Amino acid sequence: MFKFNCTAIDNSEFPFTLDHYPQFVGLSLVTRDPNWSHPMHSHKEYTDIVLVNGGRSRILCGRTSCVSQKGDILIFNRGVLHDEHSIPSDPLESLGISVSNFEFNCKEGFLLVKSGSQYSLLSSMFAQILDSCSLRSAGFEETCQRLTVTILLLTLWLIDQQKAEDPMDLYRKDSTLGVRMKEYFDQFYYQKFTLKDIEDTFHFNSYYLSHVFKQATGFSPMQYIINRRVGEAQNLLLTTDMSIVDIARHVGYTNINHFYSVFKKYKGMPPKAFREYYKRESSNYLRKN
């Protein structure tokens, strides 16, 4: 049995206090769907800790582009923009928990941690949370809360053991111009862009800019902007009561029919059906918003 050694973390920096204790918010599940994706988005109120149980996914977060595999722990702090999609030839299988009142200390708000010999223990704890949320027996909230805190402590211990100030240094594809472009698109994704606009902003021809940006992110500029818009629309559909027309305008589409077409192409169903489906699913045991 694994025993967590509290001395692995400096007591002066121990992460939990009575007035700022991490709280279990909800659970997310991905089950070997080759078409699964979660375009560029962020969670404003909680941190996600995801355990990869099989398959692979491609992740884009800040300056980092990497591929996850079985045994990886993916950490996304609240407010961090990220894009993740399953690799069709080896579809992702994962379980994730969402936690409020807690953030990991890491550059760019993203960490990829190797679970190593602790994978079986972590996998069993995530599975217990899934079972508890599914059965909803008496006291299941307390069970999920206790398991969540244990997962956080074990993850912090693993980070300490790996001496990882920033484990993503191994994966980073750093391009100053590409990063500048990404930061610009993240800020102004809702505006109308043409290749000429991008050329005028960054003072290079569009072919070179597209090459540099794809090296840094894996996307062409236009693909990235669409992913960013769809990701934000997805978040708004699931976490707000905004009308679909207002959401379309918010993410940069003045033509509602075009928005419907783009959203359906990327998510496999129209916005209204997407909202109804996932809110119905969440009423069972998944994300509690």
C-alpha cells in the first residue's frame, strides 16, 4: 500500500488550509471515441486533473504541444486555455476530476506528470469516484471529496519525486513568432480575420506565417481560430443560459446558419442538440456546473 509522506512537501507551503480547502466539483469521462475532441477552451472556476487510462490524445496548451498516453496525469489549472482531441488510430480513454479552491504551481497552468508505479492506485481511486457518482448511495459526496484530496496529495508527491519545475520542457515547441500569433488569436478570436489582416499585423507573408504557426501549434491560423470559437461556444452552451444566437455573436459569427454549420462539422451535432445532450448526461453524474 502506498503511504504519502507529508514531509515530501515543505510544511510552510502545504497546499490545504481550513479556509481554502479543495472541493470536488464533478467528473468527466472519455471512452475510446475516435472522434472525441474538446476544442480550445478554459474552465474559469475549477482545476481539472485527468488520468489517461488508455489510448492517446494530442494537447495544445500555451506554448506546449504534446501527446498523452496511458499512465499520464494531465493537469489544467482554472482559466488556462487548452485544446485536446483523441488520436483516431488510438482513441483516448480517461477519467478526470474537477476541483475548486486549488491550483498547481506550474508555468502556463499545465502539467503532464507520469504516474509510474502509482498508476494502479490512482486508477482505483478515480474508478471509486466514478462508481460513487454513478450509484449515488448515502454519503457519496463525502467519499468523492476524500478521494479527491488523496489524489491531489499523491499527484503533488509524484511531482516532487520527479523534480519537475516544468515537466513540459521535454515537449515544448517554442517559436517566438508562433507564440505571439497564438496569443493574439486567443485575445481576438471573435473578430473577423483574413490572411491579409494577419499579414498586416505580423508583417510577414501569409505562407511563412502559416508555416511558423503550424510548427508551433499543429494548426493553420484559420483552423486555430475556428477551434477557439467552437471551444468557447461549447463552454457557453454548457455553462450558461445564453441563447444560441447570442453565443454565435459572442464568438464571432454574425450569420447564425454559418455558425450552425461550423459547430455541427466540429462537434457532430447542432448547438441545440449538443446542449440538450450534455446537460441530460450531466444530470446523471458527470459535471456539476
